Amino acid sequence: MTYQESHRQIIKELSNTLDSVSEEQVSKFIKLIENADKVFFVGVGRVLLSLEAIAKRLAHLGIRTYVVGQITEPAITENDLLIVGSGSGESAVPLAIAKKAKKFNAKVAHIGSNPNSSMKEFSDLFVRIPVQTKLYLPDEISSVQPMTSLFEQALLLLGDTIALQMVKEKNIDMKDLWQYHANLE
């Protein structure tokens, strides 16, 4: 497979995947973000990298974001939201953190592929990216890419799509966003 064929296949997979995400779930997700005092993120591996990028982008919109485990992470409260990224919904660390967040009455939104995962017990909202996970469920969108690359890529683009929706809904001037960008670089 050539470079051109490979990237076209990836773009096609991403387009099909993002078209399969529920607009209703996304709208509810945006409301949870907007209504939270602070937004926390938890995931592992490449999913965590995508979540970190989403946290940074939402911080550019003036939202107070934190990645679980960072040194300056504050306490979570009933006024906050925990966003869990886990395709399978069975990853041990995100499950434990979601369970703990619920003990503090925080809202929990799970972005994943498996609607019947263990994470379901701790989630107030599930946003499904219906792609192939390590579970190989029958209704998952398959991928030619290795492992769960399609989930991680779609997660990142979902975050950027949500950020764009929020910018448009709030009629934010893009130039004004630079006030939130890191300036010690």
C-alpha cells in the first residue's frame, strides 16, 4: 500500500467513524462541559495523549481543565466533570478513577466504543465512537490500522469538533483565543 492509498484509507475511516457519532450525545456532552466548574480527563496510553490535546484545546476556550495525575490537579467536587477515554470501557485505571469521582458526586462522561462496559455503572453520559477495540464487538467499525489507532484519532478529532462547535455557538472571535495560549514558550 502506497503513502497516498494509506492516508486516503485512514481519512475515509475517520470520516465514516465521525459520521457515526451521535449528534445528540455530543450536544449533551458539550452541555456537561459548559456546566462544569472544572473538567478532568483520564485515560491511558495513546488515548491519554488524545485527551491531553483535548484538555489543552478546551483550556484555550477558557475552560479550567486538568489531567488526572498532573502535579497541579485540584480536588474534584460535585460541580465538576470527569471525562474518561476508554475504547473498551474496561481499562483498570480509568475505571478506578471514575468510581472515585462518583464518590465525590462529580459527573462522569465516558467516551468509548463499548456501550455495555464496566464503565457504564459510573457514567452519567456515554459518547460512543463505534470503532474496533481490543474486544472486537460485532457492531464496531473495522479498521486497516494497527490496534486501536482509529479510536485514538477519532477521539482527538471529536475533541476538536466539539471545540469548534463551542466557538461557533458562543460566537467567539478566534483572535481572542490567543489570550489563553501558553506564552512562556
